[in-house]
Amino acid sequence: MSTPTPTPGPGQRTVLEHFPAGSPRGSWPAEEYAAGQRTQGIDAQVVMDLPADQFLVVTDPR
């Protein structure tokens, strides 16, 4: 896994991690990662990056 990558600009989301959309059936690695972040107090959400065909785990700006 990689370190958090801030997205430039005010009011932009921070990408915590990204996962390929082609995970095996029944596997939800992005959701599992986001749930782990939420248990640590980080408001993480999963969004789909359609052009890149991947799921992103992001946080909203504070």
C-alpha cells in the first residue's frame, strides 16, 4: 500500500489508496481498507474513478 497522496487545490479530496476494479468476485479490498480507516477515526469513503477503472479510498477536506 502507498502513503496518502494529497490532491492539489483547496477543497479537494485526499486519495488514501487505490485498488483495481477487477478484484475477484466477492472481494471488496477498497471497502475493507476504508472500513479499517474509519475504525481509526478517518472519514474514508470509496469512489469509482471510471477513466482509470479503479476504486479510490478518499477523505473529504476538513
